[in-house]
Amino acid sequence: MSKNIIKTQAVKKTFEQGKIKVRALRGIDLEIEEGEFTAISGPSGSGKTTLLNMIGCLDNPTSGQVEVAGKEVSKMTKTQMANLRLHKIGFIFQAYNLVPVLTAFENVELVLSLQGVEKKKRKEMCLDILEEVGLKELASRRPAEMSGGQQQRVAVARAVVAKPALILADEPTANLDSETGSKLLEMMRKLNKEHNITFLFSTHDKMVMDYSTRLISLSDGKVKDDILKQ
Amino acid sequence: MLLLKMAFRNLWRRKFRTILTMIAIGFSYGLLLFFVQFTTGSHEGMINTGIRMQAGHIIVQGKGYSEEREITENIKDPEPVLQQIKDVVPDSDISERIFLTGSLSSSSGNTILDNLVGVNPAIEKKVSEIPGKIIKGDYLSGKKGEIVIGATAAKLLKVDLGMKVQLSISDVNGNIIRAALRVRGIFRTGGLSVDRGYALISLKQAQEMTKLGSAVTQLAIFSDLQSSERLTSKLKTKLNTAELEVLHWRDAMPMLAQMLWVDKISMYVFLFIILGIVSAGILNTVLMSVMERTREFGVLKSIGMSPWRIFMLIIYEALFTAIIAIFTGMILGLSLSYYLSIHGLDPAVFVEGEQGMEAAGIPMTNLMYSKVTLFSVVWTAISVIVLSVLSALPPSIRAFRIKPVKAVRDL
């Protein structure tokens, strides 16, 4: 039996915007197992990104519990959260967000370097993953010298290289054309299957929803539907 | 290593801004270095002139002489004192002097002498400024009946070489003593009061006229500037008795010491202003660069970079900016300083016409040289580096505190 990589219990999040209180999450209960390829969908303001931020240890819930890789996040210090992000979670952003002054290779290497992996091993791991995402030849290019699709593939390589337990992808295909988006999703699905890495997407994109094996719909900060497709 | 690489490359993301900042810091540092070295060099020059004109690196005199400058407060038997000094400072030159005041008159006029000095010409030729400033005739030969006077005094008295002047001084008992002396040499230092009121006679002549016997009013010791303080305290333990006192040049020429101190303070004020400019430059550049990269820091934190690493990234960026700027500025500062350490700067460029330049009674007409030392290069560079790091602290703390979730939301 697979174990849970994510578990949330009655997660609520309220933001204060001036005098107005925005209840972004109104009690989310979720369990996501290791190796899942799950998409969270819903209209703008439904709480997708907020939920992803809680799971990604980027923010604390107002109430409720979030457990990632068996660790209770809401009780963690900032350093512990940074440590958990570094070792267990990979991030893929809508705008790629690569470090502009580093080459593709160095962008991927950064995570391993932060983890303290030794140089020779780092090089080996980076070249392997860049080959896997089909960018070995562009390893010495900086982000500005690559297309959007190529940059997002580097971002995927950066997220995957340290073999984290979980990858959180916030609208990863939003800035890509459908063909590039489809290739990217295929690649991620392959990595998901081969390395048993859990992928959790927040998306509006129908293609992402089609590729995912589980689809969670949010509406007004609550889970509206939870469909297992396999 | 990757962090250092990132920091260095980040500098060139806004090339124009970084280069402008570097130019500002480099130029300020170059000026600062030059100013420090020139001030140090010119101060040393002034001290040396003062020492060679009026005192020594260390002086020994009769206790109480400083207060009234009475010749009764003298060193009665200089010989054993000289021997004791030689024991402590064996490589020094020691000049025996009698400082007097008096007046000089000729058929055409008279002038007051603030400093009539009885000297041993053989030693003075080695240690004094005056022999090198003779414009007519010669320095004292050591014979009696000779006097060396300044160019202004000669003009006032309308006398020339070989002509006689009458010197009037008080002897040790307070009686007025007169002597007719022949002008052997005329000097010009450029200092107005020195060229008018400073004159030299032989020690023997002074001792005879004042009836001091073998006594002198001052033993001037010439060693070197650096060790003078240490040697002064050594001599003090040996020679400070009921009759004698040992003075460092700073205490012997308090006016000069005070003037140099004031000048040094103004140097530090200037230095403070320059460092302020450097600080503002670094703070502005680093702060702008941090504010522009809020999102990037959020992303870096998201992928697991610790706040401390982000903090260090900013500090490294400031450090690199400062170090590159310092090297550029060093070329500028050292070139200027090195040129003036060889060729010197004529202080006449600061005064108009033929007006003499004088400070604390010391003529300031010698060329002013800057002093290039490794120490000054190092301490000014370290000051700028430390200041750069301090100036980068507020933006670094800002970056340290960036919350990844807020930064990423700014997408």
C-alpha cells in the first residue's frame, strides 16, 4: 500500500486585505499518495495557489494541519521549512523563474549545491537530468538564450534533479503553446513514472487536467470534486 | 562557490549602474588614498623642517626653560649629559645650542631677533635647514665675530656680506651686552618672521657674550621620527632630574604639534565625508538591486536557499563592487601620490605674490612630498571594504526577510 505524501486536515487560510478578510481556504481535507500525478483546478480565486503554498511550506495555514512527507508543517520553524523544501520538494513556476545569471547547467546544479552534494556527483546528476529533459546540448546557455519551452524544461530538471518526494507545479504550461506544453507534460509524466515522484499541479489548462491521474476541483476555498481517473 | 559566481555575475546585470557606482567608489577611494598619503608626507616634511629649525627629535634643556625661556635655566655642564644621551641614542647627532633674544642694528635701522641661536656650525651643517638656505656668503665658520642673518633682516638693516652690525643681548645677569659682528651669510627660507627675526652666531660667541661659560640652553638630539617617542621616554627615565627636562619634539614645539593635529582632524573630516559618499553609493546600488530582485529571492528561498545564503549573496555583491572599485581607485591614488612623492608640490602655488608662507613659526617653503606606504593603502582599503559591507547590511537584511510566498505571489 502506498503511503501518503501529503495530508491536510481542515486547512483554513484567511488573508487580510485592508479591512476586508478574504477566506482563501475554508477547510481542506486532502490525502495524496506517493507517485500520484494530480491536478488541482478551479476558477481564479478558488484557492489553488494558496493551497499549493501551504503544501509547499511557503506559508502557514490560519488553522488546520498540513503534513508533507510525514512531517507536520504548521509546527515547523522557518529554517526547518526551508530544509524540507530543499530536500523533499521541487518547484516549477508559471514564469519558469530560473536564475538569469546562471547557465542551464548551473541552475540545475544550484539545488544540489545547496544540498551539499559533492562537485563530481553534482556534475554527473545534472548532465543525466539535462539529457533526460533533452537539453544536454544547451547546458551552457543562460535562460535569456533559450525559448520559453526550453526554460521550463530546465525548471523541471531543476525541480527533479535531487529526486524530491514531491513536485509542486503552479500553472506550468500557462506560458507555453499547446505543443510545447504537451511535450512538457509527457516528460513530467515519464519522470513521475520512472522515479515515482509525486506531481501536484495547480492549473486552468485542460491539457494538464487530461494528463493528470487525479483531478481535484476547488471552488470558494473548498474541495468541490475529487476524481480518480485510473 | 556557486554563490560567489552568482554574486559576481549579478554585478553585471545592470552594467551601467554597477560601473557608475564603481567609478564613484574608486574615485573617492583614490582621492582618499592620495589625501591620506599627501597629508602624512607633508606633515612629516613640516615636522622635519620644524625639528631642523627649532628643536630636534628630542631636546634636553634646563628645567623650567620652556616657561620663561630664561637663559638662567640652562644646562650648566653639558658634557656628562651628552655622554648619557650617547649611551641611550648612540647613532644620533647632538647639537648644543643657546637660544637668545636680542636686537640687531646698523647705521640704517634695527630689527628685533626672536631667535638668535648660538650653534656649533660643524654639527648644524649636518642637521639644520639654514645651511641649505644660504643665498649669499657662507654659513658660520665657527670663529667669533660672525653672524648669519635672514634676507629680510639684511634688507631692513640695509647690510650686505662683510658689513658690520651691532648685536645687543642680555647676559646671564641681565646686563645688556653689545658686540659688533660681521655678516658672513644671508639666508632665505621664505618664512617672513624667520627671515627677519632668526639669526645665528657661534656657540662660543654666545657663551662669551652671555657669560654662560660652557653652559647651553638646549641639547637637540637628531635620531629619527619613528623611534623618537620611544627614545624620549627612555631618556626621560635617565635624565629627568631636578635640573633637566627631556622633551619630545611635540612638547618642544606645541604650536606645530597643535597645528598638525588640527590639520589631521580636518583630514579625518574629509575622510568621513568621502566614506559617506562611498556608503551612500553602495547602499543605493545594493538596495535598488535587492528591490528589483524580490521575486528572484522568493524563488531562491522556495527552492531551498536559506535566508543566510541570500544575505551572504548580497554581502558578496557589495564586497566585489568595493574590491573592484578599490583596485581602480588605487591606480589613480597611487599614481598621483607616487608622482608627488618623487617631484613634490611647491607650496608657493597656494600663496599669491612673494608673500612668505609660515606655520607655527616654521617656514613652509620646502616642497611638500606625499608618503607612499603599504600601511596607508591597506588601512584605507580595509576601511572602504568594511564600510561597504556595513552599507550593504540594510538591503541584505531586507533580502533575508523576504517571505517566499509574498515574493512568488508578485509574479
